[in-house]
Amino acid sequence: YHYYKIMPITQLTYNLWRFEFTMFGCCVYLFKHDGKNILFDTGTKWNSLELKKFLLELETPPEKIDLLILTHDHFDHVGNVSLFKNAKIYAPKKDFPSEKFLDVKNLKLTGMRLIETPGHTKGGICLWFPKEKILFSGDTLFHHGVFGRTDLPGGNASEMRESLSKLTKLDFKILCCGHVGD
């Protein structure tokens, strides 16, 4: 058996950190870009104490998060949205039609490209920063070529194949995916 050791906070670049939790939840990313504190996804409710602790360790408490970007609507990614009272929250409308979140299609960040990647959910998205060679892939693509499940509500295997085909054309060195480990 391979045992995966959780690294609570991993600094991936000078301005990018990944948070992993002891209880089930997605990876959360803090990206300091364009003079803003940007958080990608929020984990589950079970992760709230650790998430606050990690943000405080990086001197970026929840009230200092400027933008929160949700990659898709699954409980392990959206459980702590309420912690970020000062943040503008961007999300794909196809996954959050009745929520009062801002449409991620209207998000403007320097050097960012939005890629719609349905398959895991109807509205799944990825965000690519070509200059930095960073791809935030949510649960569309994981390390070692593994990809997100399509057997959950809103999942679609043929849409996933098309989405993965889009991602194979991108040049990235850092993959910020929704889950890591063996």
C-alpha cells in the first residue's frame, strides 16, 4: 500500500499555495495575483477550522480574500463560501443558476483564460494562466492523467472527453487540481 502524507500548506510558486485537509474535502488554492487575494474553491464544512488556520498562517484571513472562484458545484468544493463575506464570488452559472454569485464568464484577471470544461458537472470550468503556466482544473483533470468522475449527477463522459481534449492543447507546468494523492 502507498500512504499519502498530507502536506497542509504547500507553496507552489512565490504567489501560490495549496491547502490540503485532514478530513475529506478538495484542495483549496490561494493565489496572490493582480494585487488581489484569490481563493479557488473552499473545501467542505468539515475543513472550515483548518482553512481559517491556514489562511491566518499566511497572514490572509478570510476577510482579506478579494475573489472567491468556484470551479463547480459539488459539496466538497463549496462548503465554506459563507466564511468569505468581503469576497466577490465567481462561479459558473450552469452549475449555480439560482445562486447570487457573479458569472465567472465576466471575471477579468490579467493573463487569465477561462475554459469551459463540462463533463464532471454541467458547468465545470478551468482557469489557465499561460504566462505563469498554471492551470486550475477543479475536478476535470488530476495528476498522472486521471480525470474527474462522470457518473455523478450532471456528469457526462462524452463532454468530459471533449473537455480533456481542450486541456491537452494547453502549455502548463503547474496543475492545481481539486484533489491530490494516491
